[in-house]
Amino acid sequence: MKIPISDARRKLPALVKAVQKDPRTAIQITVRDEAVAELRAIQPAPEPGEAARKLLELRKRLARRGLKARARDISVRVKEHLYGSKGSVR
């Protein structure tokens, strides 16, 4: 939904309530028919360590299915993994 800034000033409480009712709603505020801002619900931030926990859970599930990854000691050959066997990725 696009709304001119002059209308957004007058209708701000109603716009906030609309976003509060439906968090998927995004309201673009325009100046001279060009979108300059967007009003939408905030997304809750993930807890610290959430990505690591999910990766560990995925690893456990895959291990249960018999899909074990080959054990590699990447730290010994870190430059090869980063830059390729010839020293640079092409």
C-alpha cells in the first residue's frame, strides 16, 4: 500500500494499528510519487546462538539417516580450502 506523506502524518495512529493487526502489511510512504520510507512490523531478532543450534540439530538428523560427512581436517590445509590448490580461485 502506498500513501503520500501528508496523509501518513494525519493517519499515523490508524496506520500503526493496521500494521499491528496484520504484521505482513507494509505501507510505503511517498513524496512526489516516489517511495521514501516504509512502515511495517518489526521482526523479532533471533536469540544469540540460534543459527549454531539449528546447524547442530541438522547435523544430528543427517547423522541418524546415515549421511555422515567425510572427516577432514580443514585447519591444516586452510589456504588450499580458501584459495584452491593453485593458490587462487579462478
